[in-house]
Amino acid sequence: MRIIKLLEESDFKRFVRIISDAFPSSFPSDQESLKTHEKELIENQEKDPSCKAYGVFEKDTLIAGMFLWEFNMRFLSTKTRLGAIGLVSVDLMHKKEKCCKDMITYFIEHNRNQGVPLLALYSFSTEFYKKMGFGFGTKMNEYRVKPENLPFKGMKEHLEVLTKKDLPCILECYNRMADKTNGMLEKNQYMVRKHFEDHTLRTIGYRKDGVLLGYMVCKFIKETEVKPMGHDLFVKELIYENSEVLFEMLAFLNSQSTQVRHIILNTQDENLHYLLSDPRDDTGYYFPAMAHQCNRQGVGVMYRVIDLKGIFEVLSKHNFNQQSCKLRISISDNFYMEKNQTVLLYLENGIQVHPNGDTYDVEISMDVSDFSSLITGAVNFKSLYKYGLASISSPDYVDTVNRIFHTEDKPVCTIGF
């Protein structure tokens, strides 16, 4: 018989071994590395109030484990609580025994019991988690840019190297941005402090009139093992409140051209190439008709709505783009719910009003995974309809429904978990 429960300190030695076997390239299995990771994960559980480790036990033996997080997230024009899961790991001897299914089910039920309507994860297999009802978020773009191709419009006069004493300012700066950016998760002090525990990282800040308005966390990485003197500069995090801050940061990166071959920047900003004098990457690859490769893209964070009515309660004050409509939403969830979930969304000038009866103008239907992408703003309704991923009772309402769920900004997630 299996049970899932919070891990105790004595469980982490085995948990780290399970993680190491599940992610051998990220978690080396030599004894020194295992001890280091064990210490780090125990510290995460003890000092980070947002995360806890849980394990699947069978006959008192730990056979799988996971970390569960709870964040506050900017959600369109409001805030919501978001549950997240990471380091989902199964013992090698217990693969294909539905351990992962048990953990995801526990993850969903744990958050439903806490009144959390929305979940997120980074998937090792997008197909696997889409079948469990998780929908794609905003794609991540990896740019490999020559420093000289970044604009040099700022003079770097407000930039400085930040240290541990600046931790409160960094946290305040980040959370100001998170408070107004769709999809961004709030950080706590422990998350920011970890930046300074990695001595390979450098944190550059922009301070004006005593206020930190942006910062960048970066590190040097070897270009290749056979060219030990060649380096790239990887930008791990870039937070800025306005274009003035951004241009001084970019001027700093531009000025590294004598030492650095490429600036490596991962971003969910789809329009970054407009900033570059030459957006082409270092592959030299192009495809018909003369389309030059600028960056690599990947599906990263995935979202899942677990409480259909609850998600609209969170959005009770949100303006759905001034639209007036009586909309019935029908969602299928083959993983967690046996039958379709429905909700009536009555809108007057974009604001929800209490339904008077059960009549409606139009009905839309889709899988919970695609609805999760839609409601977070990662995809628009017209695309789902065009691809046959959503149906509508009256095509005359496609434009109206598209406007209801339209958002100018796709969700941005800068935190790994």
C-alpha cells in the first residue's frame, strides 16, 4: 500500500540518490556531490517557506519524491495563488508503476484542498504532462548574440556591482516588476539570497536617486573545453523597469566584446530581435526563403487549471476587454475529472455579473490543457479554434470570444522550480 507524505530529514539521503538516477546529467552521483545536494535540499525545505518535499512510500520504503511550491502570481489584472511541482523523481526499480500519476494526483488534490486554482510545472515530457491536463505556456527563446550587436545607447553611469547587503533592494525591485507583469511569480528573501551563494554569479544593478530600478545576474561559461580562454557570458536573469535601465544594461553587455564571444540570453520576449543590429545567431543556418536563424525556441513552463469556477472567482474584478456576452464554457478533463466541467460567464461591458438563469448566447468547449493556456494568455481563442482544439456553438461569436480572452502580454515566468 502506498502513502504520500512530507519528507523528514532522514529521508533525503535516499531521495537525493533517486534524483541523481532520474537526472544524472544535472545531479552527479559521486559521494561528494550527493552530500552537497542532500544538504541543499534539506536547507530548501527548512528555510524556504514556499516549498516542501513529499515522498511516495511503499512498505515504508521511499520509491519516489517531489518538491511542491506555492507562489503568489500576477494573473492578468489580478493576483492568484499558484501551486508548482518540481524534481519529480522515481526510483529506477519502480518506473512504469504509475508513481508519477500518483504524485500528480496528490499535487492536484493538495492544492484544491488549499483553495489554489492554478498549477504550473516544467516538464521532462510535454506529451506526458499534456495528457495530464497541463497546457503550454509562453515559449522560451535562447539568443546567442555577439556583444557588439547589442545597442550601446546608455553610458553605464547608474550601474554598480551588487552584494549581499543589496538583497532587500533586489527583492523589492523584482517584486515590483512581478506585481505588474502577467505570469510573474513573487520571490522571497531566501530565493534572492541563493544568488550570492553561487560565487560564479555576478549581479549588476541599476540605481538612480537611491532606488534600484533593475538588475542583471550573469556568469562566465567556457566557450568550449578545447578553447579554455574563450568565454561566453550567460545572462541568468534580467529585470528592468523601463527602457533607460535596459539600455544601460545592454551597454554593459556590449562593452564585454573584448573578452566575450557571445552573450547568451534566455527570454520569453518574442520581440528581442528588434533590438539587435544583427539578430543572426552563430550557426549561420538559414532556410527558404533566406530566413536566417536568430534563436532557438523551446516549450518550458506549463499551466493547469484545477478549479474552473475558482479561476473565475479570482478574476471577479477583471475586465474582459469591455465585452458583453453570456458564455458557457465546457471543459473536458480526462485525467482528473470523469465528466465535463462547465461554468456560465455572464459579462456586461467586460465585468462579470451574476447569472440569472442558465441561458447563454454561445458555448465553447475544449480540453483543460488548452483552456489553461487560453486563460493565462499564452494562446488566443482564434488559434485554438483554427487548429480544431476548441469548438464553438456559433461561429459568429469567434471574434467576441477571442476578444474576451485577449491579453496584450503573454505570461512571463522567470523562476525555475
